Amino acid sequence: MRDILLETSLQVELSQPRGGDIMKYNYSKLLGKIKEQGFTQAKLADAIGINRGTLSAKLNGQYSFSVKEIDSICKELDISNNEIGAYFFTK
């Protein structure tokens, strides 16, 4: 997987609050990129191999994205390594 992604994800995981709380991120830029690249949430979920409802829940901040999911989304949407933070880790 992408080295920078793994490093960023580890930093985020370590900075998340204890007790099962999930760090909330703003995915509005990612939602715009999904549309810009001609995807719907359903089509993107199918392309990366996850349930459509799961992707929706993650985009709404109910669950965190895994490193594998972020990597797959980046490949599908042509998001470069140096753009990952702007799409996935903006508060």
C-alpha cells in the first residue's frame, strides 16, 4: 500500500479518542471528487468491493475508512498520494 497513506492513517489512529469514539472528518471534497469522476456512491462502492450502505455510513462519519478502502478509492478516483489528507483527513 501507499507508504504515506499508512503513515497518515497510523497517526490518525493514534490521535483518535479512546472509548470507541470515531474522529469525524469532512468528506465534502471527496463527495465532489466522486461526482467529478462520474461515480455515484453506489457505483464507487461496487467498484471498491464494499456494501453501498457501508460506504454511505463512512461518508457520513459513522465509521472510519480502512487503509485498504482509502487506497482503493484513491485508485478509482485518481487521487494522488499528496492529496490523500485533503480528501480523507480534513476536520
